[in-house]
Amino acid sequence: MSFESVLKLFKKMDLGMLDARVYLSLLSSGSLSVSRLSEELGVSRPQVYASLNKLFSRGLVERSGGKPVLYRAVEPSTVVKAFESELKKLGRDSLYYLSQIKRKEEARHNIWVLRSRMGLYRRFKSTIREAEKDLIIRGSVSFIRRLLKEIINAQKRGVIVYTMTYNPLKHKEYNSISYELKYLAKTLSKLRIALPGDHYIIRDSSLAVISYEKWRAFKRSSYGLVVEEPILINYIVSDFFRNWYESKEICDKEVKLPVSLTFHKLALLEIDKLLKKGMKLVGSFKGWWTYTGRRGVVEGEITDTFIDTRRGLMYFGVHTEGGYIRVGGPDATIEEFAMEEVTIFEDQSARHCMVR
């Protein structure tokens, strides 16, 4: 560590260059009086005395009780711990103050540019932490490993996480499974391996964070995007589904019911598997009627699923009190209802089937 690094640390704690020099002199020379310190540093005694008082009050130096009074520096590890403690308190106090500020409601549905690599990864991690229902994650093995702690915590909260990765060493033979992929398979609930693609995370169908890592032409100016625009998010989700549908499955743990999902096409795959096992399922679908645009809720027994990837036609077949209703995704046109979110239950008798 250079003197500049030490000086930066001291400045963060509202201490100046002289304070840093005094501490370093005591650290290298041992116990010194005010007079000796003044001679060594070439500054006046009152300045040295004022600096020593500041350092003493912060617990960074100790002083003797005899005459002349001697001062000595505490261990560097003690200094760092003292700074860490003060910074943590400062961070807590600042966070409390900032969280009390009421933000004006602002229109979302926008696209934001991230120009910092660290800022991008902080955004990736916060997006995973904010997820309530489901997550889509796509990237290299090292990308997934870097976010593994947040992913595991999300799974523990009950978030359904769909992870798609590739083996950077053997991406041309992506059917092979590396040691790292085997490790991820033990940790993640849903994992598939595909050819290399973009790095991104989507939470609850409402926000996407995309890395420019792969796009060399953009590296000079930007590192990533935060996307809130629903149409663009739907395009990214559709692209993910196409790759997911064709990719090699590594692990796929069954979802526990009841469960809430927002990714329409992935929810179709989950329900299709459960129906094929002979389970009776009831769904509560939030969304809107395609012909009127009016928001509503459809509840009923899910009797079938229709998945035609070639034509892009996919929907749930739901029997309600009002009849048979096809529930499509957010881009539904021929279906009667467009899904925004579905909650799936196993026991039909526990739900009253209705349409609102």
C-alpha cells in the first residue's frame, strides 16, 4: 500500500495529510514526544499537538502518563478496524436518511445506460435480490458463479430461477458437462446449457439488466442496459425461451405448489409437465382481455396446454364457470385472455372457478 492509499483512507475519515504523516512517523519511529515529532516532520508544535489530539480521540494513537508525554501508534489492523466500524456506521446513517426521502412517482417503461462495470454487477445482484416470483439468468459459467450467492438466496425465498449457461472451454461441444457445470447442477434448481449468448437477468417480467460484454463494438462507451419497457422485455424473454426449449437440460427440479409465475412460456412448460403426471391443477390468471384491453382475472381448472414453437402459438386451456378460455402471453392476439401472472394450485376443490 502506498502513502497515497493511506492518505485516501484517512481523508475518508475526515483526517488530513498531517494526521496521516504523524501516524506513519509514530508507526515507524516508535514512541515520540511532541517536540521530536515536530522536528521529524518539520511543522510547528501546535500543529503536531492538534493532530495528535485528533488521532488520540479516534483511538489511533496512545499516550503515556509521564513527562514528557510520549505518543505511539496503535497497530495498523486496529486502525483499519476502527475505520471499517466508522464507515459502516456512516453507511447505516446515510442509508436511513436517504430511505426517508420520498421520491416523486415517475414514469417507468424506460431504458437506462450503465457505464460502470462495478455498477453493472451491483445492478445484477440487486435485481436478483428484488425478485419475488421468478428469474431468468443467462451467461457464462463464470458469470453465474459470480452471482451464485444471490441466486441461492433467491431460491431459498421461493423464487423460481431459470439459469441458462454455456461452457466457455467447450462451447462447440456444448453437450459435454464440465466440472463447474456439475457443481452448478448440485446448487441450482433449473439449469440448461446452450451455445454462447448474451449475459442478462430478467426478474418478474418487469425489469431486465443486459451486459454489453459480448458486443465488442459497444465496449468503448457502455457496459450495460437496464430495461423497463415491457415490449422489449417480452422480446428478450421470447429469445430466452427459444434457446431454453432447444438446449440441453442439466437439472430441472419440480416446482412446489402453490407457485406464482410471470414468464408465460416457461409457466406453460411447468404446467405441461405437471398435467402429464396426472395432477389436477387450478390457475388464477391476472392480466387483461385481448378484445377490450380491460384488466381482469380468470380462475379455473387448467385442462390442457398448447405449445407450437414453429408458429409461436402457445396458451393454457382453462375451464371456468363461463366456459373454455385460452390464456396467452402478454403478446396474445387470438387468445381470449393475456396473462401477466399466474398462481397455480393443485387441489381444484379448494378454489372457486370464476371469471372477472
